[in-house]
Amino acid sequence: MTAYRHKKSLGQHFLHDPGYLASIVAAIRPEADDLMVEIGPGQGALTRPLLAKLRHLQVVEIDRDLVAHLSQAFPPERLTIHRADALRFDFGSLGAALRVVGNLPYNISSPLLFHLADYANEIKDLHFMLQKEVVDRMAAAPDTPDYGRLSVMLQARFQVAKLFNVPPGAFNPPPKVDSAVVRLVPLPVEAIPYRDAGRFAEIVARAFGQRRKTLRNTLRGLIEPEQFEVLGIDPQRRGETLSVDEFSRLANH
Ligand code: SAM
């Protein structure tokens, strides 16, 4: 594609380093008959090596110019192109055991992860390139500086594994931040620790809304002091010290 002007507003940084592209495809391990969707295929840097392994691939791309390019570059019987906003796309419409991959637009990564979490039951796994700082937050353990709402909400629903870092030079144009590849595998339904997703989300949001405050303060009105005692959780602790299981115990009480 010649003289393409990158659209900064769409987070367009195209991968060009063959070594990193090969490492990402090796991490995904595509099998010929996988049902796979790539979010934000761009100029097809990842699409091409994926299609070398897959019989068929679906993509969701918002940019009209890139959609036109992709439809010329790949035959429709190999590549189904959805010109759509991934934040509004119905991933459930693609079928079960869906594999989701993508070098994501970093400016929408958190809302996109929350949107995809809604389809966790239909999804087999997800492999994403994201801003390294976001991946560190996703995979963080309790009582570490990166641990927060994103860590708890994702780890309650997925097994989260950071795979490797990718430097800015692997992209064109290079982003200002380091990147990393992450794998998410939905937990089986019986392993989800909370009973009511809305209640769990509310407790987690309240506990991290004011990070420096104790649970007694942030959860006032939701959990009474004597209930903390029954659950064996000290109300003087701060939310950032609680494990996903402890948050679930509070939400399930
Ligand atoms: N996968 C390509 C690569 O690695 O070279 C491009 C990655 S680039 C970081 C992100 C891509 O996501 C761009 O192609 C951009 O147009 C697309 N994009 C941005 N916002 C989107 C949205 N809301 N829905 C779908 N695609 C989007």
C-alpha cells in the first residue's frame, strides 16, 4: 500500500518486524480450522502470516481506506471483513470457541477488554498486543503498584498471562510507549469466584475508587464492620491488598 497516511486518532502503528510477527503467531499457535477473528488488521501485517496457517479468518476494521486495501489484498473466501467499530461489534454472532487476536488500538484498549469480557463464554482465548503498562496492570498480583480494578475484573474472569515485551521500533510509525503481548483464557464457569457480576463489579469499583482509604471507608453502607469479621477480612486493609478471592467473598456475602 503506497503513501498511506497513518491516522493517529485510530491508534495506527503497523507492525513490520518479521521476528516479532513470527513470535506473535507462534504464541497464538493457529490451527487450520480455528474460528478466529482479528481486531484492527490494519494493512494485514498479522493477517498474512495467520492466513498462512488458517483456512479462513474474520477481521473487524473501522477504517474505510484499510478495508478497501484488505479486500483487494485477500480473496473473500479466505478473509471475511467486517467494517465495524470493535467496541460495538457483536462477537457472539461469530460462533462458539472463538479465538480473538489483535495488535489493538491502544487508546481504546480498556473499554475493548471490558466489551470482550461480556463474550467470555463464547471465547476460547484472546491474544493481544497492548501498551506494556496496560499488560502489567492486567497481570498484576495483589499489593503491587500495578494492581487495580483492571487486574481484579479481568483475573476474576480470565487466566491472564503476559508473554513478552515488544519495543517501539517493531512498529511503523513507532509508538511513544513499550508494548507487550498478553494471553487471556476464560475461566470455566465453575471456576468463576463471584455469584453476581454486578455486585462484584460494584465492590471492586468502590474499593479502588479511593485507593488510599480502608475497606471500612470505601465499602461503608455495603458491608457492615461485623460482616468483615465473619469473612475474616480486616476492614483496616486497603482494597489494593485484597486477592480476587477475597473480593469475591465480600461480593458473595
Ligand atoms: N494489526 C495491524 C498491525 O499490526 O500492523 C494494525 C494495528 S494498529 C495498532 C490498530 C488497528 O486498529 C488499525 O488498523 C486501526 O484502523 C484499527 N482500529 C482503530 N480503532 C478501531 C475500532 N474501534 N474498531 C476496529 N478497528 C479499529
